[in-house]
Amino acid sequence: MATLLLLAPLFLAFEVWQLVIGERYLGIKQIARNGDPRTLGLGEFTAFFWSTTLFVYWAWMLGLLLVPFARVHGLSLLAASAIGFSLRRNTGIKWVLVILTFEGAVRVGLLISLVAMAWRRL
């Protein structure tokens, strides 16, 4: 089994954390008060950790393309991320949370499937 698959549970936890943070900054309360999440100010440590993890996550997804039995999962994760990013860039603030939640759900499902497949291969 490829050692890349051992990181899947960590990225699954990251996805859930990302959805929680997204709800905090883009949630119903923010939309109701017409708040702009860019004015809330993300802590420097949190922003660094989040950005670094995103870069490592993308590199990991690209690395999955080298693992024969995980190639479909890697390609699907990359496609979901790219489509979600392009949709979020071209919509208003009210739709970003909806798109982010749907995108996160797709990626969480793919990661759970990948973890289950890796577990069966042990």
C-alpha cells in the first residue's frame, strides 16, 4: 500500500475543520447581518496553517495520481476542488457557503471511500 494513503485520515479531518471554519466566516449569521468575511480578520497562525495545509493537500492529491488504485480518487478530488474553486470565484457571497458545503461533502465522501479502500488493502 502506498504511504500516501496514510495521510487520507488527516486530510479528512482537515476537510471537516475547513467546513466548520467556513460556516463561521460565511455562515447564516454573517449573511443575515450583511457581514463581509474579509473584514473579520483570520488570525496569522490560523491563516498560515490553513494555507500551508491547502498547498500540501493539493500536492497530495497530485501524488495520488501516481498510485494506480487511488488514481480515480485523486482525479475526482482534484476535479471537485477545481470546479468548486471556479464556481466560488464567480458567485456572490450568499452562494459561496452553499458551494463550499457541497464541495466539502463531495471531498469528504471521496476521502471516506479512499480510507475504506486503503483499510481493505491492509
